[in-house]
Amino acid sequence: MDNAPVLTPPLPRGQVLVVDDDKRSRLTLKAILLKHGHLVTEAADGEAALKAVRLAQPDVILLDVVMPKMDGLEVCRLLKGDPATALIHILMITGETQHETRMKGIECGANDFLAKPVDRDEVLLRVRNAVMAKQLLNELQQRRDEESHDTTLLKNLADLSAGNPGLALAILSVGAEIMSWRVSGGRLTDTERDKLYAVYAQIGDALAKAGTPPA
């Protein structure tokens, strides 16, 4: 039973940046991740890592602690201190087991740690969890953006209906025709259709409250 293989759950596909000055270590991690469907970018030092983050926009970074020019702790601190990159999940890789090193990593914002030599199954499981967490954050952010856009649209139309009811109704009518055309042409999923209908109903309510019910 002790020799039974570890069963790795299905992995979501993610964009992973591997940062390590040891080429052999980078290639080992890259091979593991590519085999399981991830997209992988490499960087050989901290400065290169910061540039790669801007280009690749990774979900997860596997970041070695000890590197020349700029170590992993400094890279982590800079990325976590920037709102544009703060949500990227960072797994710090270190051969050091001292409590102080891990505490410094946590202080810099590291999400988790991997010990050298890396274990294949542990890498895959931790990357899987990190990718799932980042994708969930992306989805929540997208929903917030959409809700904010819908709220702005409703407010603008409500304001417009108060000042120019005819124009507001014209915009609403054109929008309804476009939506009907997309639905009939199979260009919308059921979820997208239901959401658009809900937004249309909300706009109608806003216009009605302003004294201009839609025709």
C-alpha cells in the first residue's frame, strides 16, 4: 500500500512562470508542467522575471529564493506591492528549511512554498490549487466589472429618460432589436440571453420610474 502511486486530480490549464537561475531546475519544472497542459514561461533571474510577468501575465509563479542580481524575496515583494500583479499566486522554491527564510517569504507576500528537490506530485497539486484560485479571482473580478457596467448603464439611461424620454426609448428599442437578432441567430448562450433580458427589464423599470414606460 505504501508504494501505491499518488493519484493526481485533473489540473486546470494555467499560465505558469518558472523563475530559477539553475537551468536544470527550470527545465525539470517546465517539463512537468507542460506534460500536464500548462503554458510555461521561463526567467533566469529576478529582473528577467519582472519583465516576463508583464508579457506572460501568469496565473502562478514558481519563484526560486536564492538568485543573482535580485533574489526571489525582492521579486515577490515588488509583485505583491503592485496592484496590477498582487493577485498572482507565488510559490517560493527554496532548499533552505530555516524558519526565518519562510517568515521572510510570508512577510513579502508569498502564498506558499516548495522545497528543493521538488516533488513532482506536490508541484502539480500546489499549481493546480493556485491556478484554480487565480481563475476564480479573475471570474469574480469580471462579474464585478460587469455589474458595475450594468449599474452605470442603468443610471445613464435613467438620467437620459428624465431629460429626453424619446431618445431614451429609441436607444432601448434599438437595443432590444439587436438582442432579438442575436438570440434568433444563435449568437447568445442561454445564460447570456437571460442576463440581457434581465438588464432590459431593469432599464424598463428605471424608465418607468422616471415617468417614461417603454413602448
